[in-house]
Amino acid sequence: MRRSVRYALVLFAGFPALLGAQGFGIYEQGACSMGRAGTGVAAPCSDGSAIFFSPAGLAGLTGGRATIGVTLLDVEGGFTDDILQQETRLDDPFLAIPQVYVAYGVTPKLGVGIGLFAPYGLQTRWPLSFDGRFSGYDNILRSVYVQPTVSYQVTPWLSLGGGVDVVFGSVELNQRLDLADAPVPTALGVPAGTLFSQFGIAPGTDFADTHLEASKTTVAGHFGALFKVNDRLSFGARFMTQAKFDYSGTASFTQVPTGLVVPADLTVGSLTIPAGCPIDALLTAPAASCGGIGLNLFNPSAGVFRSQPVTTTIKNPSQMALGVAYKVASGWTLLGDYQYTWWDSFNELDIVFPQDASGALSRKLFERYDGTSGFRFAAEWMKDAKWTFRGGYLYHGGAAPAETVTPLLPEGNRNEFTAGATVKLSRGLTADLAYQFIRQNDRRGRTREALFNQPATTGLNNGLYNFHAHLFGVSLGYAF
């Protein structure tokens, strides 16, 4: 029976991929900047979002700014398998990502502020008919940042800013287990590594539903610099440090009836399982049925699939942005940013079950992500004192290598197009609106993770993922 604990490895194959695969970062942290394709390191919007985009940009602020906004995500995509050419569509809900900023110019040189936003996160939901349910069918990741910021104008041409990030991380994973892939316990007298599929169990036989939740609060930092060459030309830089999460959570298991029975007397090692024995009873019973044979897998105190703690360490990667802004005639401003994210910190991950004295449940996962670059370009036109219009384009590379593109995060290279506007509603009140279209390149991937501590290979890829999204941003700002 001890070997049977390896069943649970199937569940946790997908867990760190959900936590760490945030190449699906959410950079749309304000409707003004969203309409600019995320540019603003060298010339941040005046709505207080400089707290995220350009910490040094709070210096020189006159009075105060309070802004509340939301980014709405409508995500579409699917997977087409190689053999049947059957497409399965994502079933993602309409997501809302909030932002709140409050900033104040204490003196002509000193600015302070605090922001709340979620720059990393995802939700992927697949129907239970999809083979990818064995990697995860309803997966949620949240990283909420509370970011107090201080900025100071050191000289007329140089401002510096920075602060502390208090980060609240949480993850939820729901996944099915496939009986065909599960090792038969050696207590039945079979060689180690024997699978149920070798006794006629068909692939895709659900026998357990798993639910995992984990959370952690950690601390990171952010820094920025703003260099103004003259009234028209400026350069900026921003750096967010890595946020390390020592996640601690609980895994729970619920049996899923297979409805299968043993068709004829079956000899397994030195034991015989009689014809007509329900497979579900065989998995559940301690020894009371099926010829005195029972695997007791779901026993709440001693079974393999009992609720138990699990831990792992995940890192939100460091992120750097460099930008330039140039004001031309007639109220036009041109902006460009370069962004680099150190996804290569997401390489190998260890999953640990503290209560498993044998160590058989613990797992090492190979993700081997690469650092990514993003290029952002935008133009903004201040038409008059009431209206400002903007638009932009950005390209961002994918972090996941070909062998780790899974249902949890089927990400890849993206082209994105944006548009937005600011309207002044009254003396101190403004509204921002923005739209963004994301078109991700189709990418080959897999429906299941590699198992049992083996590095993934592209040979497991069995289909094509497609993805696009519509994003809508709206915010209200008040100057005081």
C-alpha cells in the first residue's frame, strides 16, 4: 500500500504551474495607461497610477488625486486535439480587476501615495469533458499588491521614488484524477510501477476530484527614476523586486464513481478479485468486499486521499521597465516602453507534504520558463481642456517553453492593440475609458503534465491552443 500514495502525484503535477506561470501578467492597472498600451514610465498619467507605473512620477504633484477603476476581461480560447480535430472551448467567466490609487503632493518636491492593484493573476476554467481536466479544470490565482510610495525631486531634472509592496497571494486548483494512470499498490503483489491501465482500465476514467487552496502574505519592493531632459523629452525607469511566497495549503479529495465492475475473476499477484466486484468498492473498502480485498484509498484518517497539508515556494518574478516620452506640437505626446520580466526564476519547483513521513508524495516539477521582453508604443493627443485621446500597440513574448504549455496557462507571444480617452466631467472630476484587444499566436501544447519527477518533453504535445481577449477599462478620478 505504501506505493499507492504516488496516486496523488497526478494531482500536484499542475499546482506550481498555476502558481508561477504568470507570464499571463495583468499590466492593465489603470484605464488611462491601458489606453496608452501600458506606457508611462517616462510620463505617467496624472490619475495617481504612477504609484505602479512610475514611482518617481509622484514628485511635483500639485494637490491630491484619488482614482478608483476596474479592468474587465473577456477571455476566449480553446484547444484542438491532433487526432480527432475536436475543439474544446474555455469556459472562463467575465473577470473584474480593481485598482485604487490615492496620491498627494506634500510639497512642490515631495509626493506620497498608496495603491491597491493585482498585477499578477489568472483564471482558467475548462469543461469536465476536456482531457485537460486531469491537469486542472477550474484554476484561480490572485496576487493583490498594496503599495505605499514616496517620491522626491532631487534636482529640477531628476526625481526618485520607491516603497514597500505588501502582497497577498492565494491559489485555488480543482482537478480530476485518471485511474488508468494510477499505479496499482504493490500490496496486491504486483511489481512497482504497474498501472491500472494494464488491467484494462481505459484512459480518461475519473475516480477522484481534488481541491487545493493555499495562501500567503509576503513583502517586496519597487523603485523608480524619472529624468527630464527638457520640457519635451523625458526618460524613466521602474523596477519591481521579486515576491517570494512560501505557500501553505490544504488538499482535499472526493471519490468520483466510475461505475465499473470486474468482468471476470482477476488474479493480481497472489490475490483473486472476483467477477462482479465494483471497482469503486475495491478502491474504497478496507477489506470487507471483493474477496476480502480493499485498498482503503479514501479513508479520512489513513487513506492516500485524505485531506492533508501541502507546501511549496513560488516566486512572482522581478520586473523592469524603461521608457521615453516626447511632447510634440499641437498637444501630441509620443511614448515608448521596454519591459523585461525575469520568468527564468520559475525553473524547478518542489512540492512537499509535511505529514508524509515516507516522502513518497513529494514532487519536483520542471517548468524551465524563460525571461520575456515586451515592447510598448503609444500616442496621446490633448484635444482641449476637456478631451484627451490615446492609442497604442504592444508586443510581448511568451515565457513557457514548448514542453510546458498546458491547460493551466496556455500562453504564448502576443500582439495587443489599445485605445482610450479621458473626459473632464467637472472641475475636479474626470473619467477614463479604454479598450484593449489581445491576439495570442496559436501554440502547440499538451493536455496533461509529465509525471513522476521526469522532465517534460515536447513529445507529449497533442494539440493546438488558441487564445484572444477583449479588455475594457473604466476609472473615475478626483483632484483635490
